[in-house]
Amino acid sequence: MHFGLSEEYSALRESVRAFATDKVAPVIGEFYEQRKFPYELVRQMGQMGLFGLPFSEEYGGMGGDYFALCLALEELARVDSSVAITLEAAVSLGAMPIYRFGTEEQKAKWLPRLCRGEALAAFGLTEPGGGSDAGATKTKAVVDGDEWVINGSKCFITNAGTDITDFVTVTAVTGTTEKGGPEISSIIVPRGTPGFTVADEYSKVGWLASDTRELFFDDVRVPLANLVGERGRGYAQFLRILDEGRIAIAALSVGLAQGCVDESIKYAHQREAFGRPIGQNQAIQFMVADMETRAHTSRLAYYDAAARMLAGEPFKRQAAIAKLHASECAVDNARAATQIHGGYGFMNEYPVARMWRDSKILEIGEGTSEVQRMIIARDLGF
Ligand SMILES: Cc1cc2nc3c(=O)[nH]c(=O)nc-3n(C[C@H](O)[C@H](O)[C@H](O)COP(=O)(O)OP(=O)(O)OC[C@H]3O[C@@H](n4cnc5c(N)ncnc54)[C@H](O)[C@@H]3O)c2cc1C
């Protein structure tokens, strides 16, 4: 038993690492400062096939798997999290529901452009009234003739308002289950559908070069054929999508945590205090050793969850463990890296400042740390 990567995985990791270092690192600070979406980088990521990584060639994908996506996310986030979350949300939340649950027509219509990165899709689950309790959806969809009529709103939706966003898949209550609970279904709402409004970009703390929007649905009409999968299966669908997504967010968190190690080692060698590099102090060395330990153990956790998922084994608990551990590790590493940088760590020109701002959301998005603990405890029989 060993955790070495195959030649294919290694080659992918190297090419994404080179892209992140050579193409993303030199320009992303400016996009971040100006809160601009990096269309040109996204186009290049599309050309590299990153948006099609886990999808079959039949739909324009690369024929890889979910672990390949995770490796790419880790390498991107090692340099910048805005581009990493753009890829994560586009693939894991935007395209994956169509790939896993969509009809052949939906796959043929939407997936090729998504796989090439020419278009993005978003997944609208969270509502202003609450995200953790995702079953408490208030958005409603009713059948009128051969159309769904959707009313409600969604908040914090990634990739929902870019110039290249094609559609948002939204969860909505479409009736009542036999047990009397809400029947939830997923429905595709194409961009530009009358009554579908996308609000201005939020003023965020981090992920400043990624796109996050509030969405409003006012008598929005879409064909019945825009239902994704079976009616009433929306809840089960998003549970699956979120279970997988947690592994991806864990990978992204590991990338950020490792980037903090990289930057800290570099800085500790060059910065001098009291007549010698600060890295010669054991206090600094131990901080970096702890950071590396956290990044390494978090990586093993997501590798394990991904391996179980690809083997078709249960992976819910392991995905939650990986997401919980890795996101908390990212926050801890970002705090330590900023500390090692002293006052410069508080200046936006240093990558660790960006990493610090970008780390906190990892403990919140795609299930908060409390939600991960609830999932783990439930799986342990509580
Ligand atoms: C930048 C960004 C991008 C996002 N992208 C997307 C996206 O693309 N699609 C999407 O659908 N959503 C997205 N989200 C939403 C995100 O998933 C939610 O913010 C998250 O799930 C938490 O929901 P909430 O914000 O409503 O917090 P709440 O659910 O209101 O939780 C508030 C606090 O209460 C805690 N809490 C809640 N219930 C319990 C409980 N039973 N026990 C203990 N503690 C509890 C939570 O852990 C949290 O600490 C995004 C959010 C952000 C900020």
C-alpha cells in the first residue's frame, strides 16, 4: 500500500503547477485587487482541458476522474483560490449535476461547452433564509402547461453572473412527499430567461477574483424538459453532489495550506531580524513544520476519500473528515504564514495576505465545519 501517483496523475499535477506558477501567479494579484473575473485565465484553463477533467470524452471531457480534478484544484489553490473555486464550482457544482442526473438531450446540449471552459454553469441551493438546512428550500416551482413556473431567490451562488455563464441549476419545492415533507427537484434555468435576475457581485472578504451572486426568480418559465433527473429527487441529488464536492474543497484547502508553507519557507530564508534570517529561529521552523504536518495529513485524508469514492465504496464520512480537517488546516496555516511575514503579511502585495482572506470561507462553503461534524457524528451512529 502506498500513496504514490500514477504517471498520468503526476503529469497532470506538473502541468497545472506550471500553469499556476507561470500564468496565474504573475497576474492574479491585480485581478484580485480590482475584483475582476479572470476571463483570460479561465480560457487558458479551458484549453488545458481542466473543465472537462472528470467527464467522458463522449461529452467533450478528458475521460479522467474526480481525483484528477482534485489534483488540479490543489495545484491551482497553492497559488490562488479564486481561480481554483471557479474551476471547482464550474465542474463539481455546475456541470456534474447534468452529467450525473441529466437526460441525454441535456448532456448533449450543455456539457461540450462546459467541458471546454467556454461556458460556466452554477448550482443554486443556498437561500437567504438558510444554507445549512438545505432541505428548507423556499423557492417554488409549479407546473403550468408544458412549463415550470419558478418563484423565489438564491444567495451566494458561485459563477452565476459571469459573461460566459450559460445556466444555473436551482433546487425548488415542486410538491409534497407522501410523508408530508417538501418534494424538492432540480431545474435548469438558462441565463437571460425572463424574470430571472442576477444581482451585482457581492462585496466579499476573499475570493475577490471569483464570481458570487444573489439570484431572483419572478414567475420564471422554463420547459418541463429542464427538470434534472426525476421529479422529487433533488434532495438526494444535491446530497451526492455535496459529498463529492467536499473532497474537492478539501483538495482546494490543501492547496492553500501548502501555498502558505511555500511562501513561509521563502520568506523565512530572506527576511532578517537580529542579524540573521528569521528562519534560523526554532520558533519559526516549528511553525513551518506544524504547517507542513497539517497540509500533509489533510492531503492523505482527501486522497483516502477520493480513493473510496472512485472504488464505489461509501465515502460520506471520509469526505466530511477530509473537508473538516483540510479547511481548518487552511485557516491555521494562513494565520501562521501571515504571522511569519510580520507586517508584510498584512499587505495585499504578498500572496499570504490573499491566502489569509481566502481561507475562512473554506470552513463555511459546501457545508460548514459544524455540518461536517454533524455528518461524521451521524455516521458514527448518533
Ligand atoms: C463565497 C461563497 C460562495 C458560495 N457558493 C455557493 C454556491 O455556488 N451554491 C450554493 O448553493 N451555495 C453557495 N454558498 C453558500 C454556502 O454553502 C453557505 O453559506 C453555507 O452552506 C452556510 O449556510 P448559511 O450561510 O446560510 O449559514 P447558516 O446555515 O445560517 O449557519 C450559520 C451558523 O450556524 C451553524 N449551524 C447551523 N445549523 C446548525 C446546527 N444544526 N448545529 C450547529 N450549528 C449549526 C452553521 O454551522 C454556521 O456556523 C457560497 C457561500 C459563499 C460565502
